[in-house]
Amino acid sequence: MQSSPLLLEEPIRMASILEPSKPCFFPAMTKIVGTLGPKSRSVDVISQCLEAGMSVARFDFSWGDPEYHQETLENLKAAIKSTKKLCAVMLDTVGPELQVVNKTEHPISLQADTLVVLTPDQDKEATSNLLPVNFNGLSKAVKKGDTIFIGQYLFTGSETTSVWLEVKDVDGDDVTCVIKNSATLAGSLYTLHVSQIRIDLPTLTDKDKEVISTWGLQNNIDFLSLSYTRHAEDVRHAREFLSKFGDLKQTQIFAKIENIEGLTHFDEILREADGIILSRGNLGIDLPPEKVFLFQKAAIYKCNMAGKPAVVTRVVDTMTDNLRPTRAEATDVANAVLDGSDAIVLGAETLRGLYPVETISTVGKICSEAEKVYNQDLYFKKTVRYVGEPMSHMESIASSAVRAAIKVKASVIICFTSSGRAASYALSSFATVFSGNRRLCHWLGRVTIRVKHVSSGLCYKAELLLDMATKLPLPLQTCVRGMLPGPAVCCFNIYGQNPRHTTHTAASIVTTL
């Protein structure tokens, strides 16, 4: 089945599925982004999350103040120090997100087939008949028959903590809606999403800019998740703003595609962004259910061919309150990996879920199993055909390294890099990166090992490579020293005065037997 996207040996023995998975030194190649919050902000829980496989910590500023998130980040730093696990930091902006404000924080019960009024007057108290909204232009944006969703984590169809509304009437600034399902809204803030309607608010709000210029700059964030990205200009504007702060020039911008407008301009957004987050919560509401899978597969394919990370959200919603995912969710995680996803985002599951550590562990195990049957050779050939000729120097060198690794059945590819650009060209899931750049924690298949200095000539000195191997855990030492069947290491280096703008590029492919 060499032409299949799955590597399954013929004849397929179904009984082999029941055999225990072989232990592996490397964690899942697919990265796991955990959202830190009330249920996952202590040093102990964060440490367990890191051990379970979390490689990026997401800080969602749609709730909580900077002081709260700073305390959580300090706990993260302590956990990283104690576990010696790398973890990147992602700041998730609020953007033009509409919210219902419940100052009393008392639960609000909504009954199906009754009426509720949405008002921009935030001084009024939230009740079962009246919900204050943080947007004055809602009445101008909607019309009779439009669909509105409200909830802590939006509408999924299976939870009772979100509600589906249909606009019945618009009276001045107020919008009267019919409640379509019974639900109980708990907490102080709920997200409001109007299906397929443009909201006339900036993508990077003044509040976002304040958080980035203070909290983000202070903590030298690795990733900026740009919520509700609708145009390429949104990414350019965010990058221009980041460039004003020297320490944030290297911060990568991940465009979050959350509505039809972002989907329509996907190609131009992809060209500008460093990576794409497929926000299936919001976008899954805008799209017909039968179209969601098609968007996911097409978007991930485009990201793969462009060589940019693709990140998928909303995979194991039920694990917010349950210890096991549903069968559909487990299959969904595996299919995301087989589609080519670089990372999985866990939101409510780790933010306010009852089992944050177990969720990360479960998703990691599913990803790892899917990766074992992922046809890397087929993916590599498809990518080379897509890139075509002539290739750039870097692409040519990286593709040669990957081709050599596949042909000699190398156990690992080792790449020395400062910026991470060289590693990004290694289109394989068995690259181990020696770098001082923790931003590589978001790339599929890159096991990042942090070193203080990366010498451009290190690859030419096999003895230094082997010396470094003695400082690694035993299983990886075995790989490097060639004690596994077949050649063990394919090592390459792309060098120049500036890795980002190098004109003199060379490589060394070293096979250790």
C-alpha cells in the first residue's frame, strides 16, 4: 500500500491492533497546545501537563487580567525549570469578539421558545430575559432570521451551557431573539457569535495592543494568536505593531481563521502569516456541517504545501467533563494528524476542564498512534512535486537530507539552527533540532533540544556530535551512535552569516553507522 496515505502492512492483521504499543523515547510529533486557566495554573498541574506532552502554553486574554496571567506564567516557568521540558508561550488576542456580560456571575437559565433581549447597555443586570452585550452596533449588523450563538465555549449541540438564538425583531439598539434550546449560562463572560455576519471592529483592538506592549513585551512571547483574522492586512498590521518592540520582532503570528470572511481570504492570509489556526468552534458554526471536513482538509493541505504550521482546535470537547473522549472525537484527532496537522489546541478541556493532564495524555497517545501509520515518503514526494524546480538553495539542501534519510532508513535527522528556518525545511517527522529557539516547539516532528550556542560548523565534526550525544538520554544516545538496525543519523546544517538572508549556503549530510 505504498500509494496509500497510511503505512499498513499487507495482509492487515486486525488482531495486531490489540497489541500494546511499543514504548518510544520521543513524544508525539504532533504538538499539543494547552490553554492554562483555573484548573491548570498551579505549578504541580502544569508540571504534569508538560510531562504529559504539552509543548505550548496558551494564554487567552478574552478573560482574566494581566496580573492573573502573569501569576500563571510564573508557575509555568517554575514547572519548566523543575521538569526540564521546553514550552513556548502563546498570547491569544481578544480581537473583535462579542461578549455577554454577567456582572453578578449568577447562573442564567434560558428556556426554549421564550424571548430574550440583547442590549448594548452594560449597566443593566443580566437576567433570563435580558443579556447585556459589549457591542453597540449589534442591532445594525443583524436582521430578522439571523442566527446568534452564546455560550462559554459556543454551541456544539451536545452541551447545555450554550444557547442558539434566532433574531425576531430589532428595536433601536436592542435585538429581540427567540431561544431555540434550553440552557444555563454560568460565569461572568460568554462568547457571542453571529453566524455569517461581519462585525465592524478592528482585528487588533486597543486592548490587544495594550496587552501585547506590556505583558507580551515583558515576557517576550513566542507566538501571537491573532483572533478573527479576516484579511492579509490584519496580519501585516499586527506584524508592523510587533516590529515597534525590538524583543517581539521574532514573535510568530498565527492567523486564527474563525469566520467565512477569513475563509474567503485564506490564501492571502496564509502568505502573510507564520502559521494558521483552524478555529473549528466559530467556523464550524458558520459552515454547513457537511462542509467542515472539506475546509479542514483543504486548509491543512495548503499549509503543508506552503511549509507553514497548521493547528486544529476543538477535538475532544467532551473531555472537559469526562475522563474519556467519544469514539468520534478519538477518530477526529487521528484524522487531523493524518490530514497533516502540526498541532492540536486544547481550550476548555485544559482551561476549566476536570481532567487537564489526562486530556493532554490521551490526545498525545492518539496522535502518536496515528503518526506510526503516516506515510512520510508519500508526503515528501508530494511536497517535492508541488514545490517544483528550480528550488531555493535551502529547499534543495533540506530535501536532499530528507531523501537521504528515507533511503538509508535513518532513525533521526539532526539539525543545528538558530532561527529555526533550516529545521522548517526538513519535511520529515523525525527531525531532532539542536537550537536555542523555543519557538520551534510548534512544528510537527521537531523534537527541540535546547543548547546555548549553535556552531555553524558543528555538523562537520562527528566527534562533537557524538560527544553531545553522551549528554542525551540513553534511547537517543542509541539512535545517534548507530546501534539501531541501519544507519542512525542523518545530520545537516545550513549556514551563512545570517541564516535568514544567507547567500552562501552549504550542507553536510552525515550518516553515523
